[in-house]
Amino acid sequence: MSERWRRLHSEIIHDAGIFRLRRDAYEHDGQRTRPFYILESNAWINVVPVTPEGGIVLVRQYRHGIGEPTLEVPGGLVDDKDPTPAAAAVRELLEETGHAGKPPELLGVVSSNPAILTNRTHCFLVRDARPVGEPDPDPHEDVTVEVHPAARVREMVLKGEIHHSLSACALLLHFLRGHA
């Protein structure tokens, strides 16, 4: 922590299961500040699944925060039962899309939103993603699987058609690393 900031007190004020809301009291340069509200959460993962033909497997699902469906890469929370973020990537890809492929390759790790969130998002590439069964999403998810050519996905990110920030980040990491 910066020498200019000193945390005075921290308390969990609500536990919602997938995250906990924490209120922190600080001093900045010796002056007490307003309270800061922080969401504690497990790590998240995002998967860029690329088919043998070079398509990218995406999911369309309703997002309550914005009240509309979004097109995004498969992803989710690293559960306590997941031994690693890579294992969570394999699980989420299979659950949300019914696809599996080669072992996940780490594209990068980003802070989900460091202003209010404690967690990081691990972005993975899964090559040779193929359908191996039916999707089996969580009961609260309504997911439609779509496969788009990589060039079209790049265009969708640039045009804002894919606007889920962490999905766009995973896709940009994928494209910036030279993957088609």
C-alpha cells in the first residue's frame, strides 16, 4: 500500500455468495477519508475457444446489470472446487458451450476492476475447440452458443458489438498475441 494511504478499519457488511461487500476506512496523508466499498470475489476466467477451422466460440446471454443480452466469450468464477484457473476454464467452456479442446494456454491476467473489485481475471486460449456434448449451463444462465470467424469477431469488438469489457479484453489479448 502507498505510504500516503493507511487502512484504519475493514468489515464485511454483506455476503452475497459470489461476492462479499466490504467497507474500508482510510486515512490519506493523515486525513480520514470517506468510506470505500470493495467487492471481494474469487478469481474469474475467460476463454477464447478457437475451432479447428479458426472460428471463435461465443455465448450470448442475458445480463441483468444492463438488462439486455451480450455476446461474449465463455467465462465465470473460479470455484473452490477448481484446483486452478485453467481447470475452471475447461469446466466453464464445457458447461456453457458443450465444447472441449487442447489444454488452456494463458493469454494474460488482468485486474477485473481495481477501483472496487479485489479479484483478477485469467484469460485463456483453447485451441481445437469442438463440440463434445450439450451445454449444461447453471440454472440461472440462459446461454446461446454462436461460432463466428475470427475476422468477424475482431470487427465486432472494434464496433462495440462485443462490449462486455472482460470478453473484449480476452479477445484483444488473443489478437495482440498474433492469433488469427
